[in-house]
Amino acid sequence: MFFLVFFAVYGGANLYVGMRAWQAFGYLLPAGPVKFFFFLYGLLAVSYFIAHAGYHHLPRTLTDPLHTAGAYWFAILYYAFFFVIIVDIIRLLDRFFSFIPASLKKDPAIAGFFLAAVLATLIIYGVYNARQPVVRPYTITIQKTLPSAPTLRVAVMSDLHLGELIGRQRLEGWIDTAAALKPDLVLLTGDILDANVEPFIEERMGEAFRRLQPKYGIYGVIGNHEYIGGTPSTAVRELEKAGITVLVDRYVQTAGLYIVGRDDYSRSRYDGSPRQPLSRVMAGIDPAAPVILLDHQPYNLAEALANKADLQLSGHTHRGQFFPNNLITQRVFEIDWGYLKKETLQVIVSCGVGTWGPPIRIGNQPEILDLTIHFEQP
């Protein structure tokens, strides 16, 4: 049902924008190219899906360009759809109030070129913005003692989406930024891989993680995209080879605190089996020790509170990635970005450092978290 609705909406949006584009620019083209125009337009609209369906069956020289073109097309279509709706509303109002200049009505390409220029500027800005990560500082206090140190500095990265569009070069830049913070601990809160694990292996991205040498190690969880790739166990294995301890419904103790890693909330959608209840995952933990919970999706914070986690770190939301999607994520999640204190539980949700689909961010900035945790003195 989800896919039927998605493709109905996606197909309708493509048809709507395509027809309006033809009405604006079609008469400028030589006679008779309508079929060719819509063939190329249709190919662009389905290129992302062709690339994913044919990833293991077609040469990468074909799937990589299709994947890139399709990813950018998602963002272009998204904003073009809204722009065209606005134009059509203006045209409808003009029927009653007649305020559009006659010259503009006579030559629709004028408005079309203007909208295309605005759209191109927006997309270029989004591409640039997505490649300008910021270091976001947070300082919190956990009301428990940590025998190893009164303060812990933690670098947190979420939603790296390493794969066809985000490769080793981008990753190495993020690693350099994180290493410069001199963290005691590095935590990765899911969607480390975009979907297919092959690019991670082929570009030997795991070597970049080994340049991080935090005193207490690197720990992470998987997200929904490791499941989307269809091989979550392979993803875990490759991440472990990179020196990342991946916690899938289990915990470890380091530096006198517990790090609990949950399986992803969407697991049941992909393999039919639910993740473990948090009470079972945390069984055996000493309640007097600090507990940091890694959960990719910031759902059901009440469960973390009930099980006495001190700090939950999450990602997943991207803060919508494209404005105004943040208005939706704000409604879906109790917190979709930033800091929240919920009684004894503190929650930090990152909008992520990478991107899903279009390598574009509008209305938010990619971020690496520089988290300083103070503990009570004994």
C-alpha cells in the first residue's frame, strides 16, 4: 500500500510538472519533439529506481550516472512542484482580478525561465550547503559519578549515508574534523551506510575510521538504511572490520559507563522480527553507573526514560533535509533536532552529517556533535 501511494503521488507530480514545463517551453523547440521530450523526461523520473533495481545486474558505468541523476531529480521535482502550484494559484486569481501583465501571458516562457533560474539557484545552494558541515557543541551534566574522569568529550556523527553518492573523500573530511576535537569517545548513531555495502568495501572507507584513535573506542548502531540495503549482517561485519563496535540490541561497559545500542525501529518491516524490548536489552546494567543509549530513530522516548537511561543520542530525521519538511518531522517526533530534557532523561537528536537521496540540504546544516559530558564528583 505504501509503495502504491508513493508511486501514485510521485507519478502524478512528475506528470504535472512535465506538462507545465512543456506548456512553457515546448513551443520554443523544433516541431514534433513532444515524444522525445517526454521520453527523456520519463527516463529522468525513473532513473533512480532503475539504478537501484539494476545495481547487481547492470554495469556501474550505467547505474552510477542514473543514480546520481535520479537523486538530484528528487530535489528538483520537489521544489518545481511547489513552484508550479504557486504559479497556477496566481493564474487562477488573475482570472478574477486580472493583474498579470499581458506580455507575460503572451509569452509563458518568461515566467518559465525565471522559475528555472530560481530553482537552479536553490539547488546549487543546497549542494553547497550540504558540503559545509559545522561542529555543533553541546555540554550536559549527568548526575552520576564516573570513576575514570569527571568529564568526557564525545564526538557524535549520525546519518553518514556512505555509498554511491558519499564516498571516501567526504568521509575523510568528516574524520579529520572529528579527530581535531580530540574526543575520548566516538559514537555513530545509525545510517552509517546508505544502502549497498559494496561502495564502502570498494573504496576501502573503513580505513578512514581507523584514523580515529579515541581513548575509549568507537561505537555505533545500525539504522533503517542498513536494512534497506538488504544485508544488515554484512554491513555490521564491514563496520566491525573498520574498528567500530556495532551494538545491535546489546550493551558494553567502557570507562565506567554503559553504552547501549538498539537495533533499528524499522527492523520488523524488513525481516519480520521485532527488536528486543529495551528492558531486556538493558538487563544486568548497574543503575548507579551512567548509561548512554544509542537509538537511530528518536521514537518512544518514554521507554528510555522508564529504563533509566541518562542520555539518548539519535539521528534519522535529517531535520527534514529540505525546507519545509522540518514542519513534518516536528510533528512526527517528540524532538526532531536539538536537545530535550525529559525528567531524568536527556536527549540529543542530530540532523546528521550526510544526506539521503539528493546530496542537498536546504533549511538546515550538516553537523558533527562536539559533546562534553560532566559527571558528579564522588
